[in-house]
Amino acid sequence: MHTLVVMPALFEAENVKDVVPRAKRAAPGADVMVVVDRRDDGSTCDAAKEAGARVACGMAQRLGALLRYGIARGLEEGYDVI
């Protein structure tokens, strides 16, 4: 199964460095996408990229919109599990 883990984030640079590798270990073979709120200063995007995640920066504000974006991308790209 082709799996995508969607993680919304805002000012989470320090946490993303730890959480992305943990998510990859918990779901071997899954892709991790960090969707970053546009109010972020860019540090979360940089940290997520360094941690090996796919990153969508500058997305809509608010948790629901970030999750909807990640889920929509997963569906468009043919993931079986999101």
C-alpha cells in the first residue's frame, strides 16, 4: 500500500526534526508530508526538508485547511492510505 502521513505545522521547527523521523520509523515505507501554515517564518519548512519530509510551505491558515490540502494532494497522487 502506498501511504502518506500528513502533518500540519506552524512554528514547529524543533519538533519537526524529531517527529518526521519517528513517523517514518512508525510507518516504514510511508511518505511524510509536512503542510506548513503561511504564518510560519520558514524555519519549519527548512527543518522538515532537512528531516526528509515532503513539504508544502505557505499554505492556507488553520488546521482544517492544512489537513484538507494534504489529503487532497494524497488523493490526487494516488495514495492508498492517508
